[in-house]
Amino acid sequence: MDAALVWFRRDLRVHDHAALYRALRAARRVYCAFVFDRSILDPLLAEGLAADRRVEFIHDAVVELAQALRDRGGDLVVRHGVAADEIVRLAHALRVDAVFANHDYEPDATARDEKVAHALAAAGRRLLTFKDQVIFEKDEVCTQAGRPFSVFTPYKNAWLKRFEPFFAKPYPVERHVATLARPAEVDSIPSLEQLGFRTTHLTDLHIATGAAGGARQFADFKARIDAYDRTRDFPAVKGPSYLSVHLRFGTVSVRELVAFAQRRIAAGSPGAQVWLSELIWRDFYQQILCHHPHVATCAFKPAYDRIVWDDDPERFAAWCDGRTGYPLVDAAMAQINQIGYMHNRLRMVVASFLTKDLGIDWRRGEHYFARHLNDYDLAANNGGWQWAASTGCDAQPYFRIFNPITQSERFDPDGAFIKHYLPQLARLTAKEVHAPWLVCLKRQKEAGCVVGVDYPQPVVDHVRARAKTLQRYAVVKP
């Protein structure tokens, strides 16, 4: 092959990159491109999200990626337009034989790739795509009957049985960078302002961007991984890896993460074993989305679409704004609203609260997360929401409903997380902070937090809401 074009998408790194490696091995000249896709960005602007942390994260990663390619003799052509059109035009202008890219499993992305493939084929070119963001994809882990799994534990067991070190082996890109090529003219990368966006000051939020930032974050987690099983559920503790945004945009390699986890497991690390399960959940939800694309808008279990949800704009707004009167829920919503991140345990708590305390459709919460999470990923976000709402595969049974008070007492026992995001509760004791409406008025005044004045009354009584939820879900009983 004379010339190839590598189309970077959610894989913004040079090292251990499947499509880049394949192109470098196949072609004598390899060009690289990234498109700030207007079909994705314009709707964000239409929703008033000009200060979108994800766009700034991507922009920073693209700037770093371009420099990394220049350091290796290549460059990055960056366009701002509809990706499906821009890539076809660029392939024609550079006279490449094929476009190389990594798989994307989201319905809109697969439709885009089909359009690009047809347009390229009409001009005698090919679109070649490869697995990169997961260890196993599509039909690689199936039941003995050859069908996709819909329950996580047997999927995980089959995943582990199939796994060999080969599947986490990195692609040795550096050995072949000599074939990277520079187009005759490369325009400068458009600024955030030229894209229509403005800075969100990611550094002020301590969000490390680009492949270099991903490497630093991974190095930090390596020193903590052995304690992951003991610390991951406590939002006031530095327990998670905080790598989800890097996995989302491919500024780290999932193969590198899995290989490290396996080495720590071999050394006897229970934390690494639990963390590997979380990485396997990623693969699981991606194959669910691949085989059941209807989950993007409907319940995985069709019977659950018979549930009649409450249309309550005021309560939904209270949930969004962190004004429910339940401190752990409100602190979690303050976290996502302020920094675009939410601790995994809290994602389950607030999702359960929205669907089973407020009786509001899980899709509304899923959409809210899609607008606000830095690490938003359709497969994982949808899977998590449907798990909490009991509408998804291998979901929480509908009769198991998180109690927001006991969740708070168990996972933020000292109220440290709550008090960080809800400073008006700072003078309540560790016992009082989880349910301030139960504290006597005299003590509320002493603590400078009168419920109904300085902090909201609960928007719903959990015990009554639970009984109503059980009635609501009765439509799905066999």
C-alpha cells in the first residue's frame, strides 16, 4: 500500500495504538488526522454547553498528540466540520489507498462509519477498523451456545478463561514510525474559541489531560491499587483510579491497564483483582450496546418499558440542583455540577434516588449525566443507569432500593464528603449530618443550619417512596 490515513477518534495517543500500528506496517506513507466533529459539537453549543470540559480535554489531547507525531516525523491534520465528510475529502486530497481507524461501538458512530466506508468505496478506497478500546469485543466472549451474555458474572468468568497475556500485549508503534508522513501543508489547530467553546480551566480542577496526563494519573494509581478493594466505595477517600476520562478518550491504553492489573493479581493484590472486574464491566457494557443497540433509548428488558414514571419537573430540578434534602445525594450532585465527576458509589445512589425515590424516568437522569460527566461513555453510563433502575441486563432487583441515609452513614461515616460539598452542614456532628431534618431545632440553630431555611427539607419521605416504587414496578411482575 502506498499511502494511508489514520483517523484518530477516541484513541488520542501514539503509543499502543492499534490502527496507527496497522497503518504503519501496511503503507509506505502514513498521514494522521483528527476532526472536531460538528455533528457532535454543534448540539452541545445548542444546549448552551460552550464551556464543556470534555471539549477542552479533547482539545488539549489533540494539541499534545500533534506534537507527539511531529516529534516522530509526522504531523496531525486537524479539521472542524462533519467528520464523515471531512475524512472522505481528506482521503481524496492526500490520495490514500485506505483510512485506518479503531472501532467505535455506539449506534451513531457505527452509522457514521458505514457512511464513510460507502463513500470511500465509491472512490476505490477502503475503511479498515480495528479493536482498540476493549480487550474483548462483539462476539469474542459468548455463551457455549454462541450467544452474547446478558449476566455479568458468567461473562466475567468466560472473559477470564479466555484471557491470555497476548490480548494485553501492546502494539509496538515506535518501531515503525519511520513511515509517518507530513502533508505539504498543515493548518494550525483551531483554538477552543474558533470552535465556539471557551476554557473551563481544567488545571484548576486538577484534571490532567492528554496521554502525558493519563500516564501521570496511572502512575499515581499504581501506588494505591493494592488498597482499591478497601477504599473504592468511600467518596471522601482517594480510592478510585480516576482514569475513566482517559479511558473514554483513549489517552491511556486499556491493554496497559489490564496487563498491570494482572501482574499485581499474580503478586497477590486483592485490590487489583477488584479493579480488573471494573475493567471487565467496561467490556461487558460495550458488548451489550453492540448486540442490543436499543438500550440507548429503551429498557434492555422490554417489559420494563411498561413502567409509568412520574412527570415532576420541580422534583427533577431539585435532584439536578442538589436540593433534595438528602445530604449524600445533594453532595454528589454538587460534585458533578462543579467538576464534572461523580464517585462511582454515588452514581448508584443518585440514580436509585431519582428512579426509586422520586419515580422519575431513568432516561432523564442518563441524559443529565451525558451532559455533565467528563468521562461520559454511552455504554457504561447507560448500563449503570439501567442497573440502578432495574431495567437493564443483570440489574439491581427492583425490590432492592438504596436507602440514602444508610448509604450515607456507611460510605461517608464522618460526613467528610458531604461537608466538603455542602459547607452549610459543616457544624453538624457525624451522627447528625446524614439526616439533618431529624435534628432538633435548637441544635439546628446551634449548628447554623436550620432545615427549610439554610438547607432544604426532604422532597420525599423515603419509606413512603419505597412503597410507591414497589407498586410502580408491579407491572413487570411475572
